[in-house]
Amino acid sequence: MRKIISFMHISLDGFVAGLNGEMDWIKVDEEIFNHVEKRISKGDTALYGRATYEMMENYWPTAANKSAATRHDIEHSKWYSKVHKIVLSKSLKESNLANTKIISNNISDSINEIKQSRSASGGSENEEILLFGSPTATHSLMQLNLIDGYWLFVNPVILGQGIPLFAGIKDKINLKLLTTRQFNSGVTELSYTVNRQ
């Protein structure tokens, strides 16, 4: 079965954005980009909430064409153009959205069907479906027990308030730490799988 992995930058005190959605505290650099690129390039499906999807759509399709485009811009733009996108949204409509599936209701059934299907490229059934950012979508999937792992980039900052990563959870979620990595920027990667036993 394919696994949904939540990929998120968080503060040390567990926030994914400031109260008004600010993300200017997130540290990203070439070292982190190169590391992330290796993992995401293995998958062919990305999952977004509406707001994150619209942010991605406004940037990545043309990012490689800009005169100041970095190697990361070019590589990620290529990946974004070919990856199959799933968006959780009650307001978006599917018309004219290239390579994109909108899920607006029956989230649990729809996501489980996707998890049990083979990837669009016919790859392994164990491929990851990466849930990028999208705190509202993450909260919804978390409450439905549909997230199989967390790929977190802990930034060396305490926000004190903001949008929490873990919200609305009624039952304990046991995790198993798979890997850690320290980056030169001070960001720490923590990769967990959900232990359902």
C-alpha cells in the first residue's frame, strides 16, 4: 500500500506558520534543496490543500523559464510539471487543471483508494505520496488516521504562537523515528513512520 507522508517545516515549538500564515522564519538553502530533491524525485504523486496548491501553481509551472532561475528552480519545475497532483478542496473545480485530481468529499474513501492503487507511472505500491505543507489538509487527514509518516524539518526558532502542526487529535499517535540529519543552517530533519501496532 502506498503511504502518505506529511512533509513540513516546523518551528521548535511545533508551528508550521505564524498566526497570519507567515513563513519567513523557514530556513532553506542549497543543501536542504538537494537533500529533499533526492527523496521527492522518487515519487510521482503530490498531495496539497487548496491554498498550498494555488501557491505552487502560481510559481512552479514557469519557474524554470525565469532569467534568474536556479538549478533547484529548474529541477523542481520539471518535477512539478509531470507529477500527479491531488488537491483536497471544496471550492476548486477540476476543469482545465492539468494532471490534477480534486477531492472535495468522501475524503477517507478517496484517499484509501489512492493509497491502494499503483502509482500513475506503474511503479511500486510502496511509493510515497508526499503531502506538501498544507496544514488544514494535514489536520483533516490526521484526524482520519490517513497519514503514515512525518518528514519534518525543525527550524531553530520558537514562534510562541501560530498555526500548529498537530491540532484536533483525539487519540495518541505512536511514531517510530527512522532517520535524523543536521544541516549546516541549524535545521534538523526528523523522519518518522506512524506505528499502528
